[in-house]
Amino acid sequence: SLVGADANAYDEWFNPSLGVDTVAGGTNAAGFRDALSMNDFRSNRLGVGVTFNITGSGAGTVSGAQQNVTFTGIELLAGTAHGDVFNGGASTMWFR
């Protein structure tokens, strides 16, 4: 599990690796953005993309490329170097 800081923490960048992970970004009243990046050298060398499924504001899952990630409190998503799929939902998130 990867857990961010609460309150007015600066932007945090989470980079889970292969396997099953839970990522919880901090609460950012000051408007800072927590990012979840799947652009990891272990993921990229597999040669396949991942699928992001947004289930709510700052929440969702990532699957594929030998990864299964559940996340909350995330404002920015960054994919791999391959063909990723972003399935959006009702949220205010940035995708890259």
C-alpha cells in the first residue's frame, strides 16, 4: 500500500510496480495534485498498456501488464509508454 500525506501536502507522485497495490493520495485542501503514474520501467518492458477505470472523483482501478491497482485521492493519471485505455467517469481528473 502507498499512502499520501494529509492536509496541505505538496504534490505526491505514486509509482506502483507489478502486482497488487492500493494507493491512497492525501487530502489536498490547498489544491495540490497527487499523481498515479504507471510509467515504470518494469511495466514498460512488458510491451503492453494498462486500463484505467475511473469509478468516482479521484478513485478507480488500473489493470493489465501484470498489475492490479486500486486508488483513491488521485487527481492526475499517467499511463505507460504503450497503448493505454482510459475509461472516464464522473470526476475532475487529469489524464496524461
